[in-house]
Amino acid sequence: MKLIVGLGNPGPEYAFTPHNAGFLAIDRIAEICDVPVANRRGRALTGKAKLMGHDVLLAKPETFMNLSGLSVAALLQDLGLGLEDLIVLYDELAIPLGSLRIRERGSAGGHNGVKSISGVLGTEEWTRVRIGVGRPPLETGRAVKAGGTEYLLAPMRKQELATLDEVLDQAVRAVEAVLTKGVKAAMNEFNRKVEPEQASEQ
């Protein structure tokens, strides 16, 4: 079995914010697999599914973002799984909205959910699908302070949600590729070079 975790914050007020891209990706996988993510297990809402011939447990931690590692560790232990069986999906400010990147390890880069997981697991060696949410252009008037916190926790606009909707389908395909081809092959297939002007946008 594989454990597929999406990061986010529980509660309707956070449902369609950039910081909940991981939750939305799990919802998209669940929709494709026609399974509910409603069972409480390991401090998360979970659902068992079959994806590309693999048994998977989809999970959305209920711990809030900065304590995500407690849920991930509990689920791994409960399922008797190792780090090689874990795939985590989450939002990434440093990647433009509409893009994603797969990595097999890496630092938190200021992401509290990632920091929590690596801290509790004691390693940065776990597979992640980073869903780009970008940074808002200055002309929108939306503040980008404290590492983007205000932007990450504010509801997304219709156009942004439409763009995110497309990348969620890519995220599903990325997870499928990791499951069927392995993380290195999936990285070669899905990782795209970020344009310098987009990457530096503040």
C-alpha cells in the first residue's frame, strides 16, 4: 500500500485558499477513484482507493498545517509503511500557478507543513509533488507578507481557481507516474523549468 497525503488546513474558511492545494489534489484523486475521504484515522480524514493497480490510502490531516507531521507519522506507523511508500502533495509559492514539480527530497523552504513532516520523521528523504500557487502580482493589491501567509490563506479568485483546476489534473497524473514508473522517471516527465521572470515575481 502507498500513503498519499495532501496538506492543508481543515475548515470551510480555508477550502479554496492556495494553502489547501494539497487537500484539493486529494479530493481530485478521490473523485477519479470514486471514493469518499471521510474515515478518521491517524488524525486525518482518509479513504482507501485503487490507483493504477496500487492500493493507496488518501489522507487529509486534521491537525492544521504546522502539525501535519504528527498525522503523517501516525499513519505510516498504523499502516506499517516506510518512507518509500509516502507521497505528499502541497502548495509551493516558489512555483508559478499552473505548474508543478516532483522531488524525492528537499528542504522545507519556509513551508510549515513540510517542516513539520521532516521534523517528525527526522529526514527530508520523502517524495513530494509541489503544486505551484505562485505569488500575486503587486498590481492586484493583495499583500504578500510574512512569507506569503496572507496570500496563502485568502480565498482564490475565479481565474486562479480555474488555473489551479487544470494543474490538479496534472497532479493526479504525476502521482500515477510516481506509482507506475518511479519518482526519477516521473520527475523527468513532469518537471518543467520555471521562467526566470515568473520565479522572481514578488
